Amino acid sequence: MLTLRQIRYFEALARLGHFGRAAEDCGVTQPALSMQIREMEEMLRVKLVERTPAGVRLTPIGEDAAVRARALLAGVSDFERSLRDHGRLLQGRLRLGVIASVGPYLLPRLLPELARRFPKVEIALSESLTEHLVGELVHGDLDVVILSLPLVHPALETRALFDDPFVLAVPEVAEGYPGPVVRADAVDPDGLLLLEDGHCLRDQALNVCRHADARRLRRFGASSLSTLAQLVANGQGVTLLPDMFVRSEGISLPRVRLIPFAPPAPFRTIGLAWRRTLPFPEDVEALAQAITASQP
């Protein structure tokens, strides 16, 4: 019968792609880890990994096994957590992830609100891109993540929290945008500035400006909304900014004119994601209410 130890060893090997690094991650010797993987393969009568001079490569069966191993280990972690924390997520350590285009504008209000509502909770924050946070959530390294919806993953549940409208930011003296409102199809694609690849906000902006060809856009490698706003202020182009950012930074945006979109105004939906196996439904709902109350 397979053991949790073998599954943990295999998951580490699949994640790191190297016997030495996987052994170090698991706190065992490389021969011990290698032996457990071989025993696992012999027991199942399948080939999970291909050993190469550069490391290891998962077989097709190994790829599927790695996905199942991560889900299983996350479930075990949630089971242990439910017993250790007596069924409460907000009375212990909460591992909270938040995407980079939300964190700086929501967290200054959210963290004091959480401390007021749940004085026993200890927050461990992780701010990153959606793809990284979802990976950590699925693997059991995070409890919940605040991100932009929709998100479809078989291991995760989601809940919408609030909508965050977009506005168009143009240089103060920009020509071509005279009105009090602007239509999405009137945005000049040649002057559109976006965040670098990997940010969900980039994809959302392209979805709003469907006529814009991503291949024609100038690449500045901007990794923050503040950088985009400064580029606009210095006449480098126009960009879409979420209302959450504008409410937090609006008074600090000299030489930038903010124009609302004509109805129906485009927006992104901010929501919460967590594993289906997380055994704290009441605490997840309480957290969702606290986040909604903390929006800028």
C-alpha cells in the first residue's frame, strides 16, 4: 500500500524535477528518496519518471499522478488543519494570497478590519501574479486568495465579492479624448499601455479594448499600476486603471486626466478562491464579508 511519505516524496520530485533538490526539500538523503520512488513504481507497476543526466522528466502517467498527489496532499493538510484549529480558520494562522493589482489598494483597509473582527487571527501574506497564487493554493501552501474572477479550476471554489470599474487615464493635454466619457472602441490601440505579460489586468484591459492588437502594443515591461500612471503623466500613451487604484492614488496623479467609460462601463470582478477541501465554510464567508466591507 502506498504511504503518504512516498506520495510527498513523489510530489516534491515532480515539482522540483531533480532528485537532489527533492531530497533536500523533504529532509532526507537522495538515495532514500530515490529508493522510495522506485518502490512506488514497482508497487504500481508503472513508470512515473524518466531519469536523465539533467534530472528527471515525468511520464504521461507521472504527470497525471503529480496532479492527483498535490490534490491529495492538500486535502490531508486541510484535514489536519481542521482538527488542529478546532474548525476555525480565523482563530489561527491564515495564509492569505492577493494579486499584485489589488494588494496595495485593499490591504491597508483590510488588515485593520481583520484585526478588529478576528483578534486571534495571524495573517501570513503572499502577493504575486494570479498563476503563482493559484498554484500555491492548489498545492495547499495558501488557504485563500483574493483575485480577479472568473477562475475555473476543478479543485477550487470561488465567490464574487465586488466589482471594480475601469477608467481611462490619458495625459492632461491629450488630444482625441474631448468628452466627459469615452467608448471602449474609441481608445487608440497604438497608444495603449498595459502591464507586462502575466498580469491578469493586462488580459482584462485587452478584453475591454477588443480592437487592440497585442502584437502592436509598445512594451515597457511595466509591473505596477503606478508605473503605468507615471508613463501616462509623461505623455507616453493612455491606459486603463481600476477604480480601486484611482480611489487610493487619485490625488497623487498630477498631469493625468481620468475619463469614465460610457455605459455599460467595463469592470473586473474581485473575488475569493479556496480549495474545495478547506473545512471552514463559515470562516470563508466571514472573511468574504470583511473584504467586501474593506473595499476602497
